[in-house]
Amino acid sequence: MGYIKKNNTTSPTGNHIVRFPQVKSYNQLAHLHYLQGMANLDKVVVVTGFGEVGPFGNSSLRWEMEAFGEFSFEGCIELAWIMGLIKRSEQTGKTSGDVYIGW
């Protein structure tokens, strides 16, 4: 067996951040009132989502590989999650009551 350090410390957790655009208020969009009634909404096609699938997973992972030539810690977590190799977990200990959130 190998040597086990008694005061083992862990490395910092990953900082995976999904950024969403800021939504403008009604007053900030008031200058666009002249567009109201311009299109017949019964005949408008709405695209509700899009995606990219490739050898590096999705577009953010592809960009990370193109820009830096390797995945960050967060990129590795995301790829493993996409591939179903790890799952996010949020549990409460039955006896201790401690909350665990992680992968």
C-alpha cells in the first residue's frame, strides 16, 4: 500500500459557468414600438434551439480545443457529463444531515 497523507487537502472545484444574455426591460425596448404589428405571428417560424455535435462535444468545447489545444478542468467535466461518464449529485447525508453537491 502507498503512503496516505493524514491532512489531505483537496484542489479547488471547477468554475463551470453558463452565461445567459441579459434581458432588457420593457422601457428599454420602447424605441422599437414601430415594429408592432409588422409580422403576422400566425405564420412566423420560430427556432427554439440549436446545437453543435462534433468530436469535441459541443461548440464551447470545440472552441476551447481550437483556442488552447487542450481542455480546461471545467471542459473535462463538461465532456464527461455529455458522454454520461459522470452525473451531478445533490444529496443530504441520512445520519449527518450534511449536504453534498458535486459530480
